[in-house]
Amino acid sequence: MSAYASAYKALTSDRALRPNEAAQLLAELRVENGKELADAVERDLSGKYRRTATDTEASFRRKRREYGAAMRVVNAFRHLAAAPFRPALPPQRNRSTS
């Protein structure tokens, strides 16, 4: 059963949830929603950064670099969504672009 269905069932039942049950249910919802969102963004990115017939080598390298940066953000989002309680942010990569 999906986390959304479990949450709906818990909310519509006559029995009140205990705090630890509610916390677990919310954590499952966060993980499920985060995974769905990251998968959708990844599908969109893979279509956006494909090589086209009009791309030069330089423009394709730029696309590949942008795709890599976007995928790092998507993977960091997956990591945050899958963290059980207090997610730790990954270290920031400071890189000069000038």
C-alpha cells in the first residue's frame, strides 16, 4: 500500500494516531513524494539535454556539464527526501566559474 493510501486510511478511520505512528506515516509520505518528484525531474532533464543534430561539440559539452549539475541537485534532493528524520545537507561544492 502506498504511503498516501496509508495516510488516507489513517485519517478516515475512527482511531486516532499515536504521535510515533503519525511521524512514521509523514516520513513515508515525504520519501514517496520526494522519489516521485526526483524521478519526474530526471525524466524531464534527460529529454532536455539530449544531443541534437545541430549541436556542435562545444554546445554538447555545455549541455553535458549542465546535465551533470542538474543531476547532482536531483540526487541531493533524493538524499534529503530519503533521510529518516533530520536530513543532513551534502557539502556545497564551491567552484569558480570565472
